[in-house]
Amino acid sequence: MQSDRVYTFLLALLRLALGEDVQNMPMALSPDEWREVYRMAAKHAVIAIAWDGVEQLQQHTPQMLLSMPADLMGKWFADVHAIETANSRMAKHTAQIQKLLNDGGFGSQVLKGATLAAYYPKPEHRQAADIDLWVLPQQGKSLAAHRQALLTYLQSQPAVEVGQVVYHHIETTIGDVEVEVHVTPT
């Protein structure tokens, strides 16, 4: 069970990462509390952003980090690197699928979390699971005809693996990245 102290500390790390001046930073944590902070950051998909707060502590109050277990620091650092690598790969695949869609006459826009990453101090630290694209309706086609034309086009592309087709999107994979191609406003 998480303590209020650990929760408050994680929130303070996130505020530090966002550039806020945290006046009432909780006292230094025990090794177990550091592990709980990391576990909570992982649960809420803010590992890399919380790490940005840890870096701020390193710059301004390094004594706060003395109780962080070395193995946890190494794991946390490695996880941040993995998030950065995944974001780089996702950006490459986003450009690839948008070009592929455009070449087929389907305009698209990036949706949801990826569009908000620009507001993060370090956009590459946003933890993402997939890419969400909105494919613009084609002029003069019904929604059903548009969805079918898009599905047929995607199925004809060797680089795209088409998965489940549901009412509002088509699940696809490009390389090792999942892409939801949204076609119905829902």
C-alpha cells in the first residue's frame, strides 16, 4: 500500500520535471519508498517524466538521492532510455504510415497523446503504447465506402499487417508498432 508521503513525493517529482518550483519537497525517502515511487510512476506511465524530476533533484538537492538504491537508479535510467528509443521508433513509423496513407489518397492526422507530447518539457519522455491516426473522409464517399476503400488499401500494403476492424478504427501493425487508424468519429 502506498503512503501519502510516497504519493506526495511522486507528485513533487512530476512538478519539478514540469519546471515548477516545489517549495515543500518531502524529506528524503527510504530505499523502499524510492521503490514505491518508481512502481507508482510505472503504473501511471510517467517513468521518464518522474526521472526528469530526479535529475532536477540531482542538480539542486543531490542529498535527496543518497537513499535511492543503486540497482533502482540503473533500472530507472535504462527504462528512460527504452522509452526514448520507443518514441524515436514510433515517430519513424508515424511518418511512414502517414506517407503510405497519403500516397493512397488518404489524408491523416495524428490523434490523442502523440499530439500532446509537444507540450511536455521533453516530448521524447512521453510513454506511448500505440499510434492513433484519424484518416480524413474522402470527398463524396459514404462512411462505409470510405472505410472499405481504406481497408482494401491497407490490406494491399506489404508493410502493413491489418488486425481487427471495428466500427471506429482499423487496428494495424507496421514493423513492431501498433497503429489504430480511426475512420469513424466516435
